[in-house]
Amino acid sequence: MSETDRTGFFRVMDEERVVAFEGELLGEASSERGDKDRWFELRLYRTQAGAYIVAGVGKSRVPGETDLCWCKIVDRTEDVIRALQRNDADGELRLTNVAKRVLDQAAEVDPDFATTMVA
């Protein structure tokens, strides 16, 4: 991801709205594989005002299915991590591999993520 692709004006969607903002893309990752018809994509942004936007899209190649978009706007790195956590088969909260990749990228740009992930 080049520096010019990282900053600018962005639009993300959820089921009810379009969120438009100036900011920086801190990380992005996808679970897409050529042999699967469904996957998800995650992106993490920091707005010029300092808020974080976590955006996800459930994607599908299955005829008749539509993409499912969501986003959460939060103020702290800890809240970003909570927004990315999912329950595993045992009911424990965990980060998916895609979420970990996004957070690893964010930690390279925003030192608060490196600190939060260690804590």
C-alpha cells in the first residue's frame, strides 16, 4: 500500500448509511481464496478528527447473494480491537487471522496499536 493510497477522502457503508470522511487507511486484509465463494474483507481507518473506523464486507460470488457491509466508529484503539473480536467455537472472544493482519499493519503506522496489542 503506497503512501498516496493511504490518505484521502473515503466512503464506507453499513446496512443503513454511508460514512464519508477524510483520513488515513491504517490496514486492510481479506480472507478471499480462489476456491471459496464467500469471504470477508476488513479495513481500518483513522479520521482527521482522530476517530477510528472499522469497516467490514462479507463478500459472495453466489448468485442471488449480496455483499453485507458494516462499520463501527470508535475513539480508542482498545475499542477497535473489541470491534474486530469474534466468538470462537468455545464462545471465547478472539481475533481472526484477517483481523490480526489489519492490526499488524496499523501498528506499523500508529504506535498506539503496538502498545494496545501487547497489553
